[in-house]
Amino acid sequence: MKFIDSHCHLNHEQFEADQDEVIQTALAGDVSHLLTISTKRDEYLSLEKISEQYDEIYHTVGVHPHYADETGDIDQAYEILSKACDHPKAIGIGEAGLDYHYNFSKKETQKAFFEMQIDLSIEKDLPLIIHTREADEDTIAMLEQGCKRGNLQAILHCFSSGEALALKGLELGFYVSASGIVTFKKSEALRDIFKQVPLEKLLIETDAPYLAPQPFRGKRNQPAYVRHVAEMMAELKAVSLKEVADQTTANFKRLFFSKL
């Protein structure tokens, strides 16, 4: 029985000293594939090096909303990211979206870069990995408009927003991804939302090194811990752990591997 960590950050400085050990631990255990995620325009360069070393690792290209202001010219960014999509291990766009909690970048700049990456996702026919925090209404509006412009496939990554966004995402045909947050004691409302997400639209992730699940909360997260997210999903869905493993793996492969 194997799981796929659909979202982690293997080039993060917290893995600098033991990156290979962390990866090998995951692959030798319960993890069959990992998707390591871009947050800055040129970060794909370090992610390519990682994904080229391992058959089981793939990467994305994209700009996180936190870094929109510092990225510079949006047209230039589009061209750079577009070319980076040609790498054989680049299988997604993002993480992209809106973050009105921290507002590290101006809202209008965040929106511009989110719209650009929605269009890039449609153009390249690659799934969009969405980060959204305290921006549900604007996120819904922009995704609805994006779906009108073309065939948009997307994931609501590390979902911790409101029910309305989850249901709208499902209505648009998107996937909803659970992270270690669903294992936290105070996440009852979030668990209630995930009870409404069909297994056929569910993904699991660690977002490592962030958000380690129970019983590791407060420590550095790592891809090997994705099993604990799956265990919570099995409990919520009242199904076997194997069913969660098999279905989320099938979902990931359907979304990301169908074009390889």
C-alpha cells in the first residue's frame, strides 16, 4: 500500500542538511511519488535538479502570492514559466493564488499573477495548484472566470478555507487536497467539510516542511508523514486505509500523469 505526497517543498532550507535522507525515507516507506512545488519564478531551476535525480519525483513551476510583488514584469514571468513547463518532469502550475491573511504582496498584484497562472495552466494543459487564504470570494470569482476561458484543471491545495469554496471547487470539477491540518484537534469544522468531498476528488499532501500532522505537530514535516493524513481521511470516510491510498493515488495519476 502506497501513498502520493501531492505537495511538498523538497528544496526548502529545512531539508538542506538531509534532503536525500528525507526523500529516501519516504520512498523506502509508504510513498510512491512526490510532487515538489515552486513558489518563486526561478525556483524551477532547483526543482529540476531534484526531480531529475529521482524517477519518483516531479515538480511544478509558478509564483506564490507572497512573492508576486518581488517577481517583476508579469509578461516576462509568463515567458519564463512557459518555457520551464517544457521540462519533462514539470507537471503542474503553481502554487498560485491569493493570500489576504499576510498580504506580503499587494492584492492587485496577487490577482494579476493569479490570473496569469490560470491562463498559463489553460494554455499548457497542466493542473493549477491553488493557494488561498482569507480570499474565498475573490478566488471563486477568478476561478469561475478562468473556467469560462478554457479547460481549467485545478487543486485546492492544503484546503483550510470555507465550505462555499470547497463546494464551488467541486462544482467546477477541481480536486480538494487534505494536509496535516485535518488532524489538528481544533479542526472539526474542516473535517466536516472533508466529509463532503468525494473520494474521487480527494488528494493528500504534507506541504512539508510545514504543518506536520499529529502526532508530529510542531516538528518539521516530511513526506513520509503523509500516511497520517490518509489515516484521518479513512476515519472520516469510514473506509479502509487501503481504499484511501488506492483512490488518492488513482486521482493523482489521472490528473497529472495522463499527459505524460
